Amino acid sequence: MKKQSHTSSFSPSLGGGWGEAVIAIDLGGTIIKIGLLKEGQLVDRTEIIAQSASGLKAQLPELEMAINQMLKSNQLSVTEVLGIGFSFAGLVDSSKNRILSTNQKYDDGPDTDLVGWAMEKWNWPLFAMNDARMALLGEWQHGAGKGCSDLVMVTLGTGIGSAVLIGGELLIGKHFQAGNLGGHFVVNHKGSACTCGNIGCVEAEASTWRLPTLLKEHPEFSESLMKNEEVLDFRALFHHAGNNDRVAKEVLDHCLSVWAAGIITMIHAFDPELIILSGGIMKSSSVILPALQEKVNNLAWMPWGKVKLVEAKFPDSAALYGADYLVRSSINK
């Protein structure tokens, strides 16, 4: 287990209501983040390596150890914790706090009783939410979306996720997938096959997992300096595009157009005032944001004005802040 730095000191002497602590878990496919929050502040966090192929149940003992160590190092008793906020990269029934569907990671998730696990180990309630929605809650309460009641958050990474807030309420839907599938809006009905089973999704046309194939399919790839890269990722793509590599520039332009098409569809569908962009690809936000903003301004139907595109304030920890808000707001209903 890799211990991360503390962000501030923690005083366990303050109890009751919003003064109590919350444990936040962000279960990713590669890294699992665990945070301790107090009064809206992330006061401690740790990370462990995800073993998603082995299943969720196999990971629970390590999660338990990490949480118990966090309690010990912060001199915090079990009774001073309100509960666990659990963020998961898949479809989640947020009323019953259980995983509904996964995508080739933690395939035993739907059969894992997370609520029972938290109650048995610590006598805490557990509140679960899709990771994109959880990150949106964090950015809405503490980050780039603070003060805005109508927004869409889009995560550009290995895949492409989305979440929607309308009138200060998360868009959930009858089957818990409303607003979550922006990465699977079709932008090219004659395009590439997606992992979801559809054709020409935003994710299938311009995501991290799709990028190597996009580059290799370019007729001039053998003449590009991209061919010398061990890893064909967006870091390399932005680097070579910045050096006027023709293949890199054309593939990047393709990706920007695909992302813009997906975002414009979300604008037309959900009528937000603000689009928050997050994910690993946004490390190149200085290129991405102005390019997408220009495309949105020119192509989206917005007779009332312009939707602003902004970068997430907490790209690495928004879901932890969101988990804290979810627990507190659920308990205080």
C-alpha cells in the first residue's frame, strides 16, 4: 500500500453532524483512492493498486486494512465517522447502493454486498454512486462548478464518461444511466466498433484506448515520428502535434472534432450553463479548451448565449469530495 501525504492536521475531538468524518473510496481500474474528509476538507488520503481483474470481493480485505490504518493514524474512533461514500466506474443503483453493471473490471461487483460489508466491519452506512456523478458532485460543491446549478461534466481518459446536474439535482433516470453515457453518443454511424457494442461512439472514435489504432490506420503513419514512440498515447500525440508532425496534427484535429461533437450533443440534450472537462487527457488543457470552446461557439444551437467550457479544479480528487457530500447530504435528509 502506497501512503500519500497528509493535506492537513485532523482533530478527532470535534463530533456531531458536519463535524464528523467521512471515508471516501474512489474505485478505479488502476488505482483505488481512499480519503478521509472533515468539514469538506480532504485531511488524509492513501492509494492502493487496483486488482480489477481479480474482482471486487478479493480487494475488500485490503480496503479494510487501509481504512483501519487511516483511522489509527488520525486517532479517530469508528463512532466518529458518519459513513462511507463509494465511487465506482460502472452503473450504480444509488437508491439501493449497489453496483448494477461493470465494463470488464470488477465483474463480481453486482454480486458484492458493499452495504453489508461496511455495516459488518464498522457499523457504518455506505452510499454508492457512479464515479462520473461522484466527481461532478465534488466539482459542484467545491470546484469549477461551485455556484452553478445546471452543468455537465465530461471525463476524457481511457474511456469517456459524463454526468449531468439540472436545477441542482443529479440526472439519474429510471435505470440509473441517464446522463452517464455521453461517451457513447454516436458521432459516426459508420465508424468503429465500441466496447459497449455500438458503432461510432465518441469513445470509439477518440479515446485513449482507441488512439493507437487511429494513428496506425493513418496512411502516412510510417513517415511520422509517432512511429518511434513506445506508447502511442495522448502525451505523445500532443507533443508531436506541437512540433508540426502532420500525422499527429491530423489525428489530434480528428479527436478534437469528435469531442466537440459529443459535447455539442450533450449541450443540445441537457441545456447546461457550464461544461466541466476532466481526465488524464486534460493535461493538455491549454490546447484542448480553446479549440473545443471555439467549435462549441460556432456549432452548438444556443440562442440564449454561450456555454462555457472549464477545466476541473480537482481532477485527481473530485470523486473524494463528492463522496463526502453524498454521505453528509444523504444522512441529513
